[in-house]
Amino acid sequence: MPLAGNLATISLPNILQLLYSERKSGTLVVKDGNSSREIYLKGGVVIHAISNDSAHRIGQLLVKRKGITKSELDRAIKAQKRTGQNLGDALIEMRAITREQLQEILKIQVEEIVYNVLNWERGRFEFLENKLPAAEFTLVSLNMMDLVMEGARRLDEWEKIKASLPSRDNVLVIESQPSEKSDDIKLSAEEFSILALLDGARNIEEICSDSPAGEFVTCKTLHTLLESGWIKVVGKKQTSAQAVSEELRMLKVVKQCYEICLSKIESTLQLKVGPGWVRSRRHCLRRLVQDYPELFGDLSPPENGNLNLARVVEQARRLGPLVRMHELLSALDQLLLEEVRLLRDLVGSKIKERVLYEIGKEVRNFLALERGADEQLGLKRELERILR
């Protein structure tokens, strides 16, 4: 008889303990409305898990916890669609991560999915015996009882944490004059990474979303910091008009940053090669038009070869809010890569290295004044990769 039922009548920890005690192999599917989780077991050991919550996606976890940039993730997703390989292998092939880092993040992903679903008090479940993940999935091996016990501990703490935190649309900032109690708090590196997210713009929901530590650890840390007087609540999230203003500022920083790079390359080509280099630039643009028609489709360089980046940014603003920054950065990365190759081919490696060194120094000086944008977008790291 298949194991299936309602979480209102039997708790998920009891279901998992039963599957562990009988050393079952298969897939436990849990659904509540549009939310779904799948936990894969082999001999009672958890080997894989799947969630339809974007917060549990391997790419998002890698951006937050392992330091890959959003541009690297975007390129890996394109490679995944083109080749059919899984995302982790695409990132390894790009040398964005190592096999060991992938294995570590997969373990974290599975743990977070299991801890999350252990909080569910309603929904339906079904165990599909002997249904295991496809062969191409990278698997882990986690002790079921350790997960259940840690999940129970978190659930107990979670109730206290939720009761003490303000609503999630509130913004938190670091207290300029901490109380004496704050002297007793020693922060770990992970907790410092959470503290760094308190920039006066993010609300609690966004801090949890951007935190490398996961929702539970992040909320627990915020609770501790509030209790000790390290941080304080300053009110609700800024208005939509203020959010639009912040995005415009970020787009302006991106435009200025890439203009520094491109203008230096273009002036060098104009000086060393003369007007003839513009013909080569047009070849580069044709490739960009194919890959990014929404951004470059109706653009062509003027006679002096200079490309109007303000127009490219304007085109990007017409894209959806969730994709425009990623698409713009990916397109500008490709444009800059093409320009660097053009510089090498037309003036030689020696001049290219000197020009790229000067660009790198100027970019670092500029981004030192725009730390918030750099931390959010990873501009310095991405440009250093291209300019190497």
C-alpha cells in the first residue's frame, strides 16, 4: 500500500523517521498549493532534494555563498541551454567553481530544502518507492536523523525569533552608538557577512534573500543583533519612486564603469590605427546584435567609432525588471571582451597590456567611490576577469 496522506494528520518528521527506520529508497513528494518539495532517499539516506522555490536554486546559492558573479551565472545558464549539461558542470567548465565547491553547495541546498519543508504544517505527501534521481544529478549523502533533529531544534528557535523580529518590510541599520550589551557579542565571519547587508536600503525580506547564510541563520543573527543593540529598525522600505531612483543610480554606475574601459581602448585604437579600426568594430557589433538584439539591434557606431552606451542602457530599461541588469552586464561584458581582442589584434600584446593596466587602475579608483554598487553587482571582479 503506497505511503500517502495529509500533514494535518501525521507530521513530516514522523514520516521521515519511518522511512529511515525501514531504510527505504525512493522519492518523498510534499505539496502545499503551488509549493512543492521532493526528497530523494537511498537506503534511508538523503541523497538529493528539489524545490520549486527560487531561493533554493543552485545558481542563486552559488551567487550568495560561493562568490560567483551574476554575470558568470548568466553565462553558465546560456551554456546549459546550448549544450544540455547541468548548471554545476557548466560552471566548473568555466572555472567559476571547483568540483569540491559544487559538492559543498549541493549539501547546503539539500539541507536547506529539508529544513524548510520540516516547518510545513499543512499539505499533502506521497512516497514513490524506488523512484530515484536521474543519472546526471550530482548526489550527496546526509544522515536522515541528523537532519530531523536539527530541523526540530530550528523549529523551536524559529518561533521565538519570529516573535521578536519586526515585520519583514522594515529596514534595519547598524546602530551608530551601540549599547553596552553589544560589547558581549562576538561575530563570526558569516554573521559579519549578514551585518554588511544592512545598508539602509534593504528591508528584512531582502536581507534574508541576499544573505549567504540562509533564512534561519540570517533571522537568528538579526534577532541577536537587535537584542544586543548592534542594529536598530529605521522604518518601512523606501517608496517605489525611491527604488526607481536607486536603480537609475546603479545603471549610471554601470554605464560610467564600462565607458572608462571602452573609451580608453577606443582612443588608443584611434591614435595607433586611425579611422580604419571602425570597420573592425562593426564586425564586433554584428555578433552582439545576434546575441543581444534588444540592446544593440538598432545601434551602429558613428564615423569616429564611439558607441553610445547611454542608448544601450536606455534600451536595457525596456526589458523586464528581473532581467534587465543581468542582460545589460552580460552584453557589456561581451562587448568589452570583443574590444580587448580587437586591441590585441590591431596594436599587439605589448600595447594591449599597458592599456589594460591603465584601465584597471582607473576602474579601481572609480569603484572605490561606488562600493555599494560594486558589492551588489560584482563589477570589479568581473572587469578584472576580462582585463586579465
